Amino acid sequence: MSTSGIAPRILCIGIPVRDLTFRVEHVPARGSKANATHLAEICGGNALNAAIAIARLGGRASLAGPMGDVGETSSGFIQEQMAREGIETRHIVRMPGLMTPVSAVTIDATGERTLTIYRDPALWRVTLPGAEELLADCQAVLVESRCAPFCIDLCDAARRRGIAVIVGVDRAMVLNDALLTAASHILFASEQVRETAGMADDGEALKHLRRVTPAFLAATRGPQGTIWLSERGELAETPAFPVQAVDTLGAGDVFHGAFALRLAEGRDAREALRFASAAAALKCIRFGGGTSAPQRFEVEELLRAASNGGATVAPRL
């Protein structure tokens, strides 16, 4: 909750995805077959997963971005799921004749996931509503890094209004990407920060990127925790919570959503990282991708347990 007592509103910008998830003992080798032990159909996509996390953690989540034709099966399924989660959807742009993205997700016995995704290239031609409409009553903007082509002007407008712009990165960026300078906070995954900077070490990669962006920079490293740069340019680390992971799908998105919410509640980046780490850890102990994001009370219980020296979390299947 913000200092005003009203839950902050976070605008999440991205492209929703319909996920078909398969649980297997081992990911099949090329040209072979494997029998899945479980099949689930869930909604996904970086921004939508983050929006689910925000809503469950007590924030007000609004999603903006393109979806397929109004009569398409996948878009109807996702729309129903968002309504159940209480996510505001009036800023979603339906694009006639196009398909909402679909992914096939294989999850092995360790919880690691392998994805194959189809996104119609024409979805990137979307035109979002104007900044006045989207940023009204908005305390933070969370953006998928791939969405710069249709949201950079909005991000610039948000920064001029003093609204935090958090970019969740799940693929390498180019060093002249406009989001690097439009963002106030950039959250990389370890592999992506090294690829973006062209360096083999996470910390050195963050320091290199500090030369091209004024944003707060962090890189998540799964069970190794999160490395980040302080305002003085010094490396710091936020440890991960020890968990028995069964499904890592959506964990980074839940982290991004929780981080954005905690910032919008008026907390600093250090506390936001700790809160986000707890939320992501709890997501990993159950199946369901981003739809297994935790509730607020669960995160607060884990943080209290950690402060008392007991934070190992077992799977909840």
C-alpha cells in the first residue's frame, strides 16, 4: 500500500501469450519423443505474468498492448483469465485478423523450462492509446524490453511526469536501444546482461552499461541471487531465498512485477529487490508459470521467516 493508503496502479506494457505447458522427466532430444506427465493451458507473457503478480500482491494492475482478433480462441481464453485476476484490460488493443501469441513450454524434473513461441510480427504495428489516458493515476510503468517500437514515446512521457519506468529484460538489447535511456530501472537476467554488454562477468557488464544509461541496473541470477549497482556505482548483492524449485516459468516476470509494485509503494530499490526475490522464490515452488504467483501474505510470511533465520521453502504441488 502506498503512503496515501490507496493501492498503487502499475501499467504493464507487453504482449500476452497463451501457454501450453508440458511436464516431462527430461526434455526430449532432437528427433525423439517424450511422454508428458501433465498438461496445462495457462495465460502468460512477461507483462501479463507481472500483472498477475502485482494484482495478487495488492496492487492495481493495468495491461496495455496488442492481442489477436476478437473472435480468436487464444485471446478469448486470456481475456477470461485476466478478468478472474482483476487486471484492468481496457487498454488492450485487439488487432483484426491477427493471432495472439502461443507458446509450447516443456518443464523438466528440475523445474527448468524450454520454450517455443510464435508471435505474429504484425502485432508490433500496434498503436497504443495516448499518454494522457494510459498514465492517468499511474504510479509506475513496467515494460517488456521487446516492446520499445510501440511504447518508447509513452515511456518518455512517463519519465517527464516523474513516473518510474521499469524495463524487464529477457533477451539481449542493443546499446542504442531507446529503452536504455528512457528507463528509470532496468532488470536483466544474467545471460542477457552479459550478452548486451559483450562481457563474461555480470558485475563488469553492469558497470559497462552504466556508461550508456542513467537507470538503476540489476541482474537476476536465479538461486545465486541478484547483483546490482548502487547510486555510487558500487556492486551489491541481494541473496536468493533457498527453495526446492519445481517450475521456473514466469519467475523473472513475477520478480519484475513485485519490484515495480514495491517501488510504487514508496520503498527504495534495495527493499524492492528483497521483496521481489521472496515473491519469485514462492512462485518457483509450484507449477503454473506466472499464474502461480504468490499472495501478499505469503511473501510477508517468508520475509518474516527469513529475518528469524528460517527461510527454506519446500514445493507446494
